[in-house]
Amino acid sequence: MQDNKILLFIKKFWLLLIILLLVIFGLIYFFYIKSPKNSFNNQPTNGSSATNPEINIQDNNISKILNGKSFYPCINKNEKYLVYINESKNGARKLNFSDSKVSNLSIQPPSNIQSIVYSPDCKQMIVFSTNKTQKITYYNLENGNSNRLNDNITNIYWSKKDNNKIYYVFHDESNQNKWQINHSKPDGSNWKNLYNIKDENGFFSNLSLSNNEDKLILTTIKESGDYTIEVFNFLIDLNNVINQQKIDINYSSDNLLWTKDDKKIIYPDGISKLASIFDIDNKSIKETGLYVEVDSIIESINNTQLILAIPENINPSYPEIFNLYPYDMEKDVIAKINAVPDVKIINLDYLKFIDNTVYYTNNDYLYSFPLGNETINNIITNNIDPQG
């Protein structure tokens, strides 16, 4: 009888051990084998035979702009200054690059900031906050004036041609929950309706305005009868809003970039997760073979070259580590930027290419390093590896 109990115990032990091993193997398979990985350590996956050249940036060429953290930065490239929210998030600051002088700006931003939209010259801003009394607030950073905007405004785009003009989406709850695309002055005055989203197109999801402000990509979502969500993308000509064209792209995030000439858009494909290029004129799509995450940041250098900031890891339990990759759309060549010695870019949320200089945030500290067009062209064309 005692022997039977021992045998039964051994069987249960081995059964539990096998189950435990299967669970461990399943976790390893899901997180480390099945999960997609960035493919930049290998050849580009789009059929190109080009190698992946690397750009080495010596750490003594990397400049830390401020000793303290700077949140929501904005750089005025003409007047050479930086505007940012200070480390304690209770005030706005201005740094002059010429003399490194920091001054306080006469505004008091709300608590619990969610995001900030700046005018191109960084002299005005609109703050989105979870503060119930100041959900959306306009600030003039030069004279200190402010004005609360309607809570139903979303997706604000500042005009690149006029610092005193914004485009936005308005959810009109008083008119059968209609969605409108409007423009106005930054303080909300003198608004004008541009386009009404049609009911049959579903609910508003996102929009992206072209650099010349004559076209936009509108993304809507619609629930079908079987409780699945359909995503639609439309190209709208703002000079002729009747001319609404449905475009067949798998795009549903807010990470879309227009080339400077507005002839192409670059976006992460919602199915393949590859950075894809849509040609506005001939409506063609080219997949680059570059794996991108929703959190990736795409910054334009010129009409054919980009810088992509792409997460190295996709595990939400760890801080996001980003790598920077210049990419030439015409030559179909990707390069990787290395900091020497290696400097990891963690939790990047700002990336700009201004006057042959890359500005980026690393754990909320702002840095810069020179990266001229000549350097990029040499790298991409000749596959050389400069030091310096």
C-alpha cells in the first residue's frame, strides 16, 4: 500500500514538472521567438543588396543642452533659442543658445500636462492637460496672455506658414456628435469650418496636414455588424473638399510624415509593421522592409532622406531604448548612427533635424550632435564609416 502511494506521488511530481516546463517553454516562445524583432542587424528585407553602413559619433561631439531635464522642448532655429517646461513642471523657460542664458517666461502652465503644441517660432503654445479647469489652454509666451479653448477640440496642427493660424478637429456634441475640421486663430477666435466628416465614414480617429496645407490624410473608424473595427483613410484636397479620395493604406496610428515637397507620405503599416511610402500622385505603395513600432519617430531631412528613431526592444516592462537610422528612400539604403562609446537613448520623445544638427531627448535630457547632409550623403552613397 505504501509503495502505491509513493508511485502515485512520483507520477504527480513528474506530471507537474512537465506542465511547468511546457509553461516556461511557451513563455520563451511567445516573448523571444514569436515576437517580431527589428531587422537592422541583417540585410534590408526589401530585396536590396545594399549593406547597412554605420555612422560613428564620438561622445565629445554630443552636447548636453541643459544640466537639468527639459520637458516638451521647442527650438526656434532662426532666433536660436529653446523653449521648454522646467524640471519641476511648474513653469516655462527660455534658453538663448548664443550666451546660454536661461530666463523664466511669464506663464503658469497647468498641472498634469499631457501634451503641448507649439507655433513654428515657439512663441505661442497650446497645452493639453488632465486638469479639469484647464483642459486645453492657449498661451502667448511673449506677452503672457492665455485663453481656455473648447474642451471638444482635438488634434491641433499649427500652420507652418502662419504662426497665427491653427487647424483642428472639433467634436460638435450639439449637432448629432458631428466631427468638423476647422481652422482659427490660436486663441480660438475667428474660426472657420473647412470640412465635415461624413456619417458613412464613421468616427474621427486622426488626421495629418500636408506641409503646404492644401491636403490632409483623414483616418476614420467604423464598427461593422460583427463588432469588428474597420479603418478608412481618405486623401482630402482642402482647395476642393468635395474631392475626397479613399486610399488603400493600412494606417491607423498618429505617426505619419509628409516629405517636404508633399509628394509622399511615410507611415508604419498597421499589418506588416514595416515603414511604407505612399506616392500621392500615382497612389502607389512601397514597403521599405524597415520594421517600425507605433512609438517610432520619423523626422525629415529633405525630400528623399529621413531619420527614424526605432525602439530596440518591445517589452513594455523595460524602458524603451531607441536607435537612430538615417534612411534614403531613393537609394533604399539604411544607415545606423552609433555613439562612441555607446550611449543608449532611453525613452526618446523628441527628435528634430535642424541646421545639420540632430536634437534628441534621452530620459528627458536634451542633447545634440552635428550630422551634416554631406556626411549623410557620403555614408549612404559610398558606404564609408567616418569617425568624428
